[in-house]
Amino acid sequence: MNLLVTGGAGFIGSNFVRYMLEKYPHYKVVNYDLLTYAGNLENLKDVENHPNYRFVKGDINNRQLVDYVVKTYEIDVIVNFAAESHVDRSITDPSIFVKTNVLGTQVLLDVAKENKIKKYVQISTDEVYGTLGETGYFTEETPLAPNSPYSASKAGGDLLVRAYHETYGLHVNITRCSNNYGPYHFPEKLIPLMITNALEGKELPIYGDGKNIRDWLHVKDHCAAIDLVIHKGKSGEVYNIGGHNERTNNEIVHLIVEKLGVSKELITYVADRPGHDRRYAIDPTKIMNELGWKPQYTFETGIVETIQWYIENQEWWKNIKSGEYMTYYEKQYGDR
Ligand code: NAD
């Protein structure tokens, strides 16, 4: 199989490229990525010389280049991870989110259609469903009700994917996963932000009252689910992915403080994110029953392994926590 992985230099995409090359060394994997602030080829240093791995720098909005890559590498399947992915940045500047997550998706779908690609897989998020109260879960039938410019742009992309299936008969799947954690996670997101700040003895800024609930899944369990969707997913179907690991932000930060043995005094509460969704929780029954997916990690083992990874890979995140990132951080949290 010849796979085109768009956004393969980001957090989940790079874990997925590594996962596929390890599991299917005979597959050809082309990583197509614009290398925005979130894309980092250091994430794939260990596989860069793999004989079946290629990297192409490009924008998913560049139709000509995407088409050239699909033809040159005789691509069978496109898996689209490329996106602007950070909610806080979408609140500051929604326009790039629409350009990449909506218009970029449409370009990929068009190229997939024109080249009669065997399957197009859109990597989406549970955030398209909006927010939950204290009970209940998101199923594939939950109506889309995005609340942030980020989730609205992801929902827009998802609807185009659906339309290309219904209108043109393109073979597609959409996956909607809960929050991921694990190695190579960019340190603007909650878990790596807290681990790296704690390792640097910096304050640990929690939004609002810290009682917002997220449903956490180890990135390798997400990769295994996508692998199943590529090979066994029924055309046109949506699959929710989650491991029933609901935690409040307070619980996450206290766990990190405890595991790293740093002072609780580092925890500070900062002004809440506007429109902050209260709770996300996925019902993964469909992917478990239809495709036989089951998460391998418990949150307890996964978080310990992840903390250890950040302790052992300080050069990786220290390189990131400089330059453009610092400007963003100061705008978001002041001089904490
Ligand atoms: P990320 O921000 O770490 O990576 C995104 C990648 O896309 C980067 O490598 C970036 O360079 C690339 N990219 C951005 N714009 C591009 C463009 N115009 N053309 C080509 N490449 C471009 O994001 P992530 O956390 O790895 O998320 C990957 C996907 O998974 C996203 O679509 C996101 O919505 C979805 N998702 C993420 C999570 C999560 O918890 N991180 C959960 C569910 C779904």
C-alpha cells in the first residue's frame, strides 16, 4: 500500500508514520507537511532513512503539488492529519483555521476524487460535537455543535468529506478521537505544558476552576485505531475513538506534580478560555464492536511513560520552547 500522510510532522501524524513503518515495513509512506510552527522533522529523526519513507514539504492548499505527489508516488490512501490544531490560537486568529482545515480538506478531497484514490481518511476530533453536561457520551449520531473556531473549522472539513462520499462516491472515513497524549506532543497543549513547566520549575497555569473534563487517549492507541479504519472501515462511516479516561484538568496537573515531586505551590489559576467546553467524553462502542479496536494503555501507565519521555528528551522540547513559541506563551499567560 502507498500511503500519503498529510500533516505527518506534527504530534499525532509523526507517531502514526512511525507506527505504520514499524508495523508494515513494506508499505510506502509519504509524509506531506508544510512545517508550520507545529510541524517538526525532529519528530521523525529515527525513521528519516527508512527506505520506504519520503518527506515532501508542501501546503495541502497547493493543489498542483498535492496532485503531483499523488501521481508520482501512486498513492492508494490519503490520511489527513494536516490542520491548525490549537483552540487558543483559533480564538486569536480564526482565518488560518478555515484556510487549512476547511479549504485544505477540500483540495485533498478533489485530488483524491480526480485520481480515483482507494480511500480518504479524515482525522477529526470529538470537539465537533460541542460540550457535554455531567452525564452522557458523544456517539457518531450526536449532532455537530462546535463552539470554538477550531472545532467549527474541523466540522466544516468533516461535512465536505461526507459530501464527497454522498455526491461523488469517494470512499471515505472520518475518525473523531478524544484528547491524545504521549511523546512528541507540542508543549502548548495541557499535558506537555505542565510536564515541561514543572521540569523547569515554572508556574503551572490552569484555566478557570480547572474542573473541565477531557477524555484522554494514548497516541499509540489512536494510531492503532486509524490503522484498523484504513484496512477495515466501511466506506462513508464515522468512527469515534476514545478509551473512557475522563479526567479534570485539576486531576491531570496534580498527578503530574505528584509524579515529578514538585511543589503544589507552582499551580496557578488563570482567566478561563472564552467558550471553554466543559466536558468531552466518547462512546467508542462502534469501533470496538465493528472493527475490534481496544486501547492497550491505561491512563496510569501511559502518563508515567509520557512523563519519563519528557525527562529523557529535554533537548527536543527545549528547542521548541524558544522563538515563536515564547511570543505565543507570553501573550497567553503573561510572564509566568
Ligand atoms: P499538530 O498541530 O501537532 O500537527 C499538525 C501538522 O499539520 C503539523 O505538522 C503542521 O506543520 C501540519 N500542517 C498545518 N497546516 C498545514 C498545511 N496547510 N499543509 C500541510 N501541512 C500542514 O496537530 P496534532 O495534535 O498532531 O493533530 C493532528 C490531527 O488530529 C488534527 O487534524 C487534529 O484536529 C486531530 N486531532 C487531534 C487531537 C489531539 O488531542 N491532539 C485529538 C483528536 C483529533
